[in-house]
Amino acid sequence: MFDAPNTKIKNIDIAIVGFGNVGRSLAKLIVYKRQVLEDKFNLRINVKAIFDSKGAVVKEEGFSNYELLKLTEIPRSKISEFENGLRGASLKEIYDKIKPNIHVELTPSNYIDGEPSTSNILTALNLDCNVVTATKSPLVLHYDEIFSLTKKKGLKVKFRGTVMGGTPFIDLLMSLKSYEIIKVEGILNATTNFILSTMYEKLISYEQALAEAKAIGVAEADPSIDIKGIDAAAKLIIIGRLLGKRISLDKVERDDISKLTLNDIINSIKENRVIKYIATIDESSASVKLRSLEKSDPLANINGTTNAVRIVTDSGDLFFVGKGGGGMETAHSVLDDIISIGVSS
Ligand code: HSE
């Protein structure tokens, strides 16, 4: 006897906006996991549109696995050169046609005015589309506007990929309902932790370590966002929102790690200490600072692109270690958000 066809498959139509490292990893991950998602969750994820900075490609019936993999090979900002590509197409025009269930925002963060990601997200919400974002700046600069529209529309905005890229830290933090959270501190930026670890490991200058960090593809499109502590500050602001605190970027005290010399590193080794770039938020302040830690501090032993956070609570300290930024790591968090909207819609 043949198995009866599975009639319960739910189609989730998505549009990916921003097709850099994370966007391409997400397209590949959707292909690799397609069968598992259908078998385990009865979800079929159809990518109906992909946008980059110059244009878009659209397929009303959803791109095939082969097409998605081909699209990941197209050079940056050249997606409109794929068959039937559109240059300068507007989100609204395309969404009116394909009506996606989920808008996936993966454009680079812009901390000057939050664009284009903020307008993209607001447009998607106004068109009754749920949102998954790994882009931090709209949440940092326009959180209230985004979430009041989300509430008004009865939609969902999920952002697990914004903090500790490949580790479900946001979900863990939100699950701590009975704890009083006194302080959250940790290593929230992969690029700068990689730079510091490489300086210790190879005894090279800051500039040489920065060149190595740029090559591994975790740095922001503009690496000064990592180096000046803006990326870690943005993550603190998002964590702050989850703790009910409203902090603006200019209120987060920040060190610039480019001031660090190889001599500082050598001196700290002589003193049996380790310099780390620590982001901290407590009741009264938020900061991203170079701190000299005892070697026995668990944060002193977190190296490379790994992130780690200590949550100081009224019931003792909780410590989370996991993958920070990175294309495939963040793509997993983004896909988990898509699945969670998909299964609950
Ligand atoms: N540039 C960021 C980092 C990427 O280095 O941590 C992830 O947010």
C-alpha cells in the first residue's frame, strides 16, 4: 500500500532582503534543511523574492533548490542580473504581488539613520507581513515605532540573530521570568574578540590582527562599527529592551580597541592577566570597555569568534557560551525565527 499524501504541509512564503554573507547562508540552509522542515514541522519554506542593494529577483511559485544555490554564487549586488532580475524594484510593488508571510531583513546595520532596514521593516509590517531581522539598527533606533505597529497589526517581529548570532541567547534571557537580573556582561562582538585573541596567540600588532579578522568574514560591512564598540553597544541596547530598559546609543560608554598596542598585551601577560572587550549593562549604566581580567575569570578564556555572557541574578550567576556572528551561525538563528513564526501562524 502507498502512504497517504501528507496534506498538512503549511507553505510559508518569505522574501529575503539583503543578500550578503548571512542571506546567502540562509538560502543554502533552507535548501539543506528543506526535507527535515517538511518531515518534522510540516513546513515548506518558499523563497519568493531576494533583494540586494541594487535590485531583486522574484519568482511567484518560489525558487527551486537549484535556483537558490545558483543565486548564492552571483557576485555581490548583482542579483538583478539573474534571469528575470529587476533593477531598483520597490519592496511594496513586489510584496503586493507575492504577498510573503515573512519579510527577512538582513541588510547591514546603519546607526546614522537606521536605513534602509527601518523603512523596509515598517513597509513589510504595513503590508501585513511578519518580520525576522538579524539587522540590529532598526531595533536600536526605532524600537517603539516598530513594536507599536507590530502590536497594532497583530503581527510578529523576531530578532534572535541580533545578539550572539548563532546562540539562542535572546530566547534564554526572555525565559528567565522569576529571576531578578542585576547585570548582564560579556563578550558580544566576535570581530574584536578574534582580534584580541590573535594578538595574544601570535604576539602581533592590532593592525595585523585586524587584517586577519577582516578575512574571516564576521566583521561588519564597516568594521569601525565593531572596533569602536558600536556593534556591542547595539546588542546591549537590545538586551536592555528585553529587560525593560530604554538606552540610547550615545549613552553607552565605549572604548575604541584600536588604541590597544602589542605592549599592552605583553604587559598584561607579565601580570598574568588578560585584556578583554567587555560589554556590560546594569541598573544604572551600559558600557563597552577594554578590561584587564584575572586569568581565572571564565570570560578571560573565551577566544576567537566565540561569544560569552554572564547574567548576574538574585539566584546566582548564569553563564552562556556560544557562537557569535558568522554567516551560517546567524542563518540558523534566522531560520529558527522563521520556523517559530511558521509553526505558530
Ligand atoms: N560584526 C559582528 C561581530 C557580527 O563581529 O560580532 C555579529 O553581530
